[in-house]
Amino acid sequence: MIEFVTFVLEVNSALDLPDKIRPDHSFMEEVLKEPEGEKLRYCFNCGTCTASCVVSWHTENYRPRMILHLVSLGAREAILKSKEIWLCATCNTCGERCPQGVNIAEAMNVLRRLAIKYNYVPSSIRSLASSILKLGRIYEVDDFVEEERQDLGLPTLASTDKKFMGKLTKKVALKLPNLLTSD
């Protein structure tokens, strides 16, 4: 029991969580109902996902195993508020190596969708989404960038179809209203 308490405290500090996790037993059921979420029931927390994860090699805070364990504990608010669920690169190396066939990258997408649904989207993600929907990319391509590309012998970047991006923004706003707005 002491090992488990130590583990939870380590998880809390690694994910910058409050000292006490308030379990919400309906959370795991909600996750399991999502597409690809149902496979999480097969996770036995072996750690292969974290050992395989390229992102976890470069940051101490991203540990897929801990995130999935906290999901099974029902730590809804702690997980959905965490910035770590947004770090997954969705390369699926973890899923390819998972002995249980759990698609961890898709599980992170499930958690992201739930975070959006419950309006727990970090401002940096909102900003990134807004830029992509406004510009068609994460940054605006100006004359300087085009001149640099030309000097390097690279082709000119296609301009963004503003009409299309406007339509896309409306569709995203309808399906994921909490992605672009904050309380």
C-alpha cells in the first residue's frame, strides 16, 4: 500500500497535479465508450508505452503509463486539465509495441476530445488551432519567408484559400465549440 501511495504522489508531482486525486468512477466508463477508448480496458500498466515513447525520452512530465493509470483511477479533472495529454506526437510507436494492442495515441486523442468537450483546453492549444484555422498553417507566411525560400531554391508556398478556411472554421466551431473559445 505504501508503494502505491508513493507512486500516486510521484504521479501527482510529475504531472503537476493536486496532492489528492478525486476519483470519478464514471470517467473510465466515459472513456471506454469513446471510439478506440474501449481498448483501454486491456491495459495492464506494463510501461511498454512509456519506454517506447519518443516524447517521454525528452520530457520528464510525459508518461503515457501514468496517464492511463490515472484514467483507470478515475482522475477526470486531473487528466483533462493536464497539459501532458497534448504532448503525444501520435507516432503510434507505443501502440505498435503494446502487448495488449492498446492504441495509446488514439487514447490520447480520446482524452483530448474529452478535454475539449469539458472546456479544459490550454490557451497554447487554442492559439495554435486558431492560427491553423485562420492561416491554414501555424504561422503566417510573409514576404521575408517567401524570399528566404526562393534563395534556398524552394517552391513558393501556396496561399491559403480564405473562403475554404472560413467554412472549415465554422464547421470546427460547430463540432468543437470549446476548442476556439474559453470561459
